[in-house]
Amino acid sequence: MTRVLVTGGGKGVGAAIVRALVAAGHDVDFTYRSSGDAAKALADDLMQANPGRTIKAHEIDLADKAALDSFCEMLEGESFFGFVHNAGQPYDALAAMMQQDKAEAAMQVNFWSLTRIAKSLMRGMVRAKAGRIVAIGSVAALQGNPGNAAYAASKGALISYCRTLSVETAKRNVTVNVIAPGFIDTDMMAPYAAFLLSEPAAYITGAVLPIDGGLTSMLGVHR
């Protein structure tokens, strides 16, 4: 059995990803910020339904740099095969009205926490010559939309980072991919995240996979 870390796994899409990964045979650690009851219930339910499996919930605010550093120091002593960065923080404001502190908070959660955690897990993955990293991006980084400047920038940084990381780690059998969902996030993304951690996906790396009903292809309904 392999071990996978999921950020933002306490509820919604993240919880669906956790369930899909457990169903696929993985032990799972996941982080949550405010959904404590739901996160603990999720871990307990999955442990009961899957005897012998280890599912751990970790409370952490990824916007808190000190807390993130402490969490990452703990991760460095552990061995993980996979990492799914699902945690995200929205910030909607027209570019002319954007407040830098709020934009920086979104960038910290959406982008910098990904780089910090990946750095902690990378050494073990490279040493094992096996690893899977999946980041949940957004079509906002691919398709202009009013009010999304800061959020889109954070997801654009995520895509660029993951593409570079995929090149740097390819020779060590570590894949890095981004799923770019549309504006309505549903648990339909969970199977894609689980697939990218599977053996058949070993040939896929550096990819950005839009799951957006054709939004980025400019498909529309014309009456």
C-alpha cells in the first residue's frame, strides 16, 4: 500500500478525492482548516470501512507560514508516494480594486503552500524513484474572467511551477500534473485525481487537464 497526502481534504471535492484514493488502495493523510467535525468523521468512517488502512486528518491553516513549516518538518520524516494539492482560497476583485494582502493570502494557500509541501516530499519520492503529484488548478488561469485577476494569477503560477517540476523530476519516475476544473467544482474531479496516481498514468506528466464542460474551448450554447 502507498501513502498519499491530500490538502483541503475535509469536505467537498477534497473529501471526494480522499474517498477515491482510499477506494483505490491508498493510505491517506489529509489536511483541513475549519471543517473539523466533518474531517474527523470522514477519517473515522473510512477507517471503519477499510480495516487495516490508515487515514489521518491534520488540522492546519496553510496561510499560516509558521504552522506550515512545522507540518512540513514532520512530513520530511515520513514517506509518501503521492501528493494532491486541493486546498484553495478564493479572492474575487477587479484588478483596479485588488487589495495586496488578500491577494497574497490567496497566493500563499493556492501556490506557495504547494511548493513548500512538494519540497518536503520530493526528496523521498526521488530517492524511491516513484512519486505522483497532482495539483487542482482552475480554468481561471487559462481563460480570462473579470474579477479573477489575483486568483487566476495564483493558479497560473501553480501551472508554471508544476510544468517545470515535471521536467526536473521525470527521470526519477515522479509525475506532476494539474487538473483545471471549471467554475463549478464537483466531485466528478475525484476519479481524475485518483487516476493520475495510478500505474497506467505513469506516462502522463507536465499535463494540464481542463474539466470544464468545454469552457476553455470557447464552447457555448447559442440560441
